[in-house]
Amino acid sequence: MVEYSVNAARRLLVPATRSHVLWRGITAPHGQRTRLFDIDIDDTTVAAASATWISAARQKRKLRAVFANAHVVVEMADRAGYRAVVATADRIYADGSGLAVAARLAGHPLMDNVNGTDLFPRLVADAKAAGVKIFLLGARPGIAASAQQRMTAFGLGGAVVGSHHGYFAPGSADEDAAIAAANASGADILLVALGVPLQDEWIAKNAHRLDASVTVGVGGLFDFFAGSVTRAPHAMRVIGCEWLWRLALEPRRMAHRYLVGNARFLMLAMAEAVRIRVRDLASQRQPAGLAVRAADQV
Ligand code: UDP
């Protein structure tokens, strides 16, 4: 049995409170789409996203999902091929405070921070209750397996039926073996942790070979649940600064992503906010203009 501290378990299993400065809060209606950065983001909650995946899995309906965070938006701006992969996903979720800030600036605040790390504990619980199977593909050798063991230690075992590491070359026998393992497990939901942008591109490219109904890229999720990377304390997550924690833990790897990337993201978010606010103003004016014209004609 894998050891875990109560504090580590709390950080992983209990979602941080959502700040109302960043997020709109949970209101009806659910699942409407908000267009931001030219992609349609599901305005939904962690709980509803998990329920959507479980229902797709039970109905054997294909569903490819993307967690769109600031890093994803910057990559989309740089690479048209990646933009197309994200834009054509069946579900796109707003992941992290960057997206909350962008949505607020544009005047269309989003409901909830729908990120993989908060979603995972709920998903495994929902999947177990529904008899849905999950496979973990990605991260360094041993990490996904230890994430699976740790979920069992947390009392959340059962739904994860297998795992495979994520270090293989495209078109290699190792890649074939990873796909064969996921398919042989009978998993309905395939979580792929290869990092942005590779994971989403890999899922789109290999979709025809993947038996799972639901496929989604989940970044560093397995590292968090294996305990090889510690998740930020709740207080930092509430104020939207989880990225600062990750930068402090891995400054070399994260410096470019968060320092250069976040500055670029902010520029993109401001430009997008201006574009959306101008569009909203124009559409508010139009009906009044039409009404005047109609009155003139009477
Ligand atoms: N990874 C992988 N194969 C690769 C490159 C990366 O399995 O070829 C894994 C890596 O070990 C890590 C995850 O992909 O577990 C990416 O994590 P990162 O922290 O970059 O993701 P984030 O959540 O920040 O997007």
C-alpha cells in the first residue's frame, strides 16, 4: 500500500474554493458555450463535466475533450494545426485562472475552473459507481501506475483498470504497445498525459486506433496523483496562483511557459476582450437602430 499524508490527500481530493473575483460561480443554465479565442468553451462545472463523460462512456459515444488553459491558448496562437485540433474537440473546458481572467475582461465570466486535477477524484468515484473503466496513458515509467495505486490508498480504487508510460516515438512498436494495452483493458475513458500540445495532437491523430469512448489530454495529472509533483496549497489555488507554485517547483522547465507564456497570454486576452466588447456593443446598438427605422416606416 502506498503511503500518503492527510495533507497530501486533502490537497488532491478536496477542490479549492473558487474565487468570485475570477469565476462567476455555479449558476443555471449549465453547458452553454462561450466563444473565446475563437473556440467554444463549455460553461460548466467539474461535476457536470464528469457526468458528461460517464454518460458518453455508458452510451459508447465518442467524445474528445480538451482542457484549454493559458498554455493551450498561446500554442494555438502559434500553430494553426494545433488550433484546428483544439477547435474541433467535442468539449473544451476552461482550465485555470488565465481563462477566468480572459473571460472576465471580455465581460462574459465563466462558471467554474474545470481542470483535470480537480476532476480526477470525482471522475474515478463516478466511474466506479457507473461501472465505467479508466486507463491512464502517459508520464514517466511507473508514475501512472503509482497514481493508480495511490487512488486505491485514498479509497478511490476500482475504476482505473490499467496504465502505460508516455515515452514512445510516433509510429514506434512502443506506441503500438501502449495503444494495445489501453484497448485490451476495455477502458471506456482514456486519460492521456503527454503535455501540451503533444497530448491533444496525439489523441486526434490516433483517434481511429483508440477503442475508448472518451479521450482527453490531462497534462501533469498523473505526477500530482503519484506524489512526484506536489500540488499547490489551497490558498494559492483560491487566488489563482497555482502557476507560481509550479514555477517555483520546476523553474527551469516552467520559466518560458509561465513568464514569457503568461505575458503573451495576457496580451492575447486583452486583444480578445476588446474584440468581444466592441462586438457586444455593436449588437446591443443594432436592435435599437432597427427599431427606429421600423418606427420611421410606420
Ligand atoms: N510526457 C510524456 N511523454 C512525453 C512528454 C511528456 O509522457 O513525450 C509527460 C510528462 O512526464 C508529464 C506530462 O507529460 O507527466 C506533462 O506534464 P506537464 O507538467 O508539462 O503538463 P501540464 O499539466 O503543465 O500541461
